[in-house]
Amino acid sequence: MANRKVYDKKYQIVKKTKENMQNLGTYKKEFEPTIRRYADVRIQYDSLNKSIAKSLKNSDDIPASYFKSVDNLQKQLLVLEDTLGLTPKGLKTLQRHGLETKKVSMLEKALSGGI
């Protein structure tokens, strides 16, 4: 049952990420593996945060390694969000470099039969 929950959550993250990218005009099929990786990291991050919150609620000690893991996952998420254009910096980069369509000269159009 737990695997089904994880799968459903991953599906929802992937779906929402695609919707966000489509709304920004940055979605391309080539991003699929990165979107799935982003969903995996988000699930790990959310799970770790729930564990920490549960430990705090029960007044348990939290190992320092948890905080290192949270920091590492946050960094991974930020890199993936930049890559997908989900941050202002990432969006600017994609618009400037990654999503520009190649300008076709009149000669190229004529040679390809486009004129």
C-alpha cells in the first residue's frame, strides 16, 4: 500500500510540474527524465521533513545527519528547478538559451522547398 502512495504522489508531482512548465511555455518532452528525477527528490525531501516533524513532536533527538540530508536535498531540488525553468533564474536561462528556435534564413527556406 505504501508503494501505491509513493507512486500516486510521484504522479501528482510530475503532473503538476508539467502543468507549471506548460504555463511558462518551457515544457518539452526532452525534460521527462529530469521531471521524474525532480519528483523522486521531492518525495525524499517531503518524507525526511515528515520524519523530522514527527521526531520534534515526540521530543526525540534528531540526528545531525538528517539536517545534512535536508540541506543536500534542498540543493538538489534547486538545481533541478533551475534546470526545468521553475525558478526566475532558470526560466531566464531557458528563455535566453534553451528554448530559442533557430532562425531560418531565406536561402535555407528556398533550398528546403519552403518558399
